[in-house]
Amino acid sequence: KRENLPLLRRAEALPIIVGEPFAMTVSRSRPNASSRLSWDSSVRAQLGDRRPGAVHAVSQAQMALWAHGIDHGIVVNIGQGQTIAMPVINGEVAGSCAGMSDLGSADMTQQMLGLLSRKYPFVNSNLMTWCRDMKEQHCYVAPPAPHSRLGLRARLAEGDAFGVRGVDVELPVAVVCRQDGSPISIELAEERALVPELLFESLSNCPPLPRLIVECAKRVSTSNLCDQEGIRQLLRQVVLVGGAAELPGIRPRTEHDMRQLLKEDRCFEGLRNLLASPDDVYVLNPPRGDDCALASPRFVTLLGGCVRAASSAGYGKWHGNEAGALRCLPLSGVNEE
């Protein structure tokens, strides 16, 4: 019976970890950032100022690496409206070296809507959510062309189908249907590859995903935040997180294009000289158990938080300064367990 169970501890007395969004981690590296203070205040408001257990805020970049059992690497979050490459150096987040692009998953959804509306006039903004679902279910990142330097759009414009296979999908009848109420089917063809290609194209204020990562490593190098081996390890341990990181083909394509940049772009000559080889660059797969992945890229940060929470080391062992792995929000109670 419940009344016979001894009370060991109340949940509110236990310390908890709160994942700090990537954008807030970048903001924390800048002086007088009002957004950082606003986020801290929001967390305190939700949990209550009188909570006896300590509340520890930790960068989601650090949490993603914990899921892989490492504390050194570059974590790239492909968010809704931004993509952020965040370096973590020996357990400390280097927000000042982070790279940001104003391109995210929402832009890819908008791209899907735009492409389909040009082919099918009845596809409009009422189908935005459906376009998001189609992007997640049917899109994939195309591999680089083996014998061409042209981009995917140029190759398709020249008539190179590039092995794209169309799939028939039904529009939601609640939004659009035939006069007799039956569903309308349309074909998704080149859109399947063109939508994710946004991440690999050079756009205004939006560097391609591979360049964003390599530039992040270059900033760490020029800032002298770690030695040569540390730079090598950063580029060997790149982790992609977020919903768009689940797109098939995104990891090998990112890895390939990073290697090509290091081989061919003179801007990265100094960084290239620090590496044993430009091919010594790896984008890690999601952590796996015996039979399957422990978490998809969308939930890797959550898994990392669970790994940390289950650790036998006390929270005090992970405390750092404002650039460190953990910081304690100033609530009324502090519990170092």
C-alpha cells in the first residue's frame, strides 16, 4: 500500500539538468547579452524560486557529446530557423568560436512548398504542415556528383536526373480533394533532393553546412584554444543534431564536402597543415546499442542528459566557470549531489 512506502526523497529535492539552447550558449559568450538573462529568468519562473534541489544548466552541445561518451568535438544543431556549429573543447563550450547560419528546417519546408506550388497550383500555404511531413518522410541528401563540379540544381537543369526516383503521395482531403471527395495524388521527384540541398548551397548570410563546420574549427585554431591534436580531434568528432540531421545521406555528404574544402580551399590552408590528412575528418553516427541506435539525432541531446544524470560522479565534479560544462542557476537551494 502507498501509505506503507517510506518516503526517501521528494522529486523537488533532487538536482536536475536543464539543456541550454544553442542560441543561448552563443549569447552567453557575448557580454551583456539580455537574451541569456531572459532565458535564466524563464527557467527559474517555471521551476519556482523555492525549489530545494539544485538546477544545473548545461549546453545542449555538451549533452550531445555525452551521448557519444566524449567531451571534445563540434556539435551542429540544425534548428528551425538557424544552424549553429558549436565547438566543445575538453568539456568546455567555446561559444565565441561558434558559427551561425540563418537557415534551418523551416526554410526547407518553405522550399518544399515553393517547389510544389510551381508544379501544382492547388498547393498553397494551407499545406505547410503537410509539406513539412513530406520533407521528413521522403527527402534525402544527394551524394556529390562523381565527375562534375556543378551543383545539383545545375545538373538537374541540364537534364541529369541523377537517379532521382519519384514517389506518389496523397494530399490531405481535409485541405484539398477532388469534386467527389477522393484524394488527389501528386508526384514528388527532384524535390526530394533539391529541398535538403539548401544546406549545401552558398546563400546570402548562410554558408553551406560543411563550410560552417570547417570555419568553426579554424576559429578555434586561430584563437589558440587547443593544441594541434585538439584541432584534429575536433574534426574527427563532428556530431549533427536536430530533426534535419535525420535526413538520409546528410552525414556522408557533409563529411565529403568538408574534406574537399580542406583539400581545395586556400582559406583553410593553415588548418589543413595541422591535419595528418584532409581526409581525417569524420561525422559521427548516432550512438548505438547492440542492435539499434540508442537515439535518433533529434533526441541525442536528451540521451546525453540521461547519461549524465545516471553518472556516478557528483555534480560538483562537473562545475566550471561561465564557459564550463555546468553552471548552477541561482535558486534558493543548492544541492551538490
